[in-house]
Amino acid sequence: MTYTLNKFAEECHDALKADPGPAGREKVLDCVRKALKDEAFIKAYLPDTAEKERNIIFEDPDLGFCICAHVYKGAKKGFPHDHGSTWAI
């Protein structure tokens, strides 16, 4: 069964609602791992045909977090930087 964006967002929401601290974020990390292992999820939400490099694919109205899909064509050079109170995977 394919992992859907709605299920991913719901599980992230539930984890952060139950515990907004490190334990809740660890549960979110588990959700991210699950999503990234699902080829159908990757194909659906991180398509090679994305027009923009960064797309907000979900915004949680209650907790305010966003799920962004970053799709780069070719190599991307980045430098260490601070995400402030947010984190990225």
C-alpha cells in the first residue's frame, strides 16, 4: 500500500501534537524515512518534472508546519546555513 501525502502529514501532525519536543520530532523522522522508502510516494510528490526546485506540498493549519518538496535537476551546491527554529531533511 502506498504511503500518501495525507497519511504522512496526519502522522507528522499527530506526533508533534502529542510531543512537540525531541521525541515527537523523532517520530516525524520515522515518517520521513517511511515516505522516502516508498517509490510511489517519491514519484507522486517528488517528480522529475517539477517546474520549481521548492514546492510547498502541505501546510498544517493547526500546528503551522509545512512539508516542502525540493527537486533539483543536476548537482546543487550548498553551504552550511541555519534553519532557525525549523529543520530540513
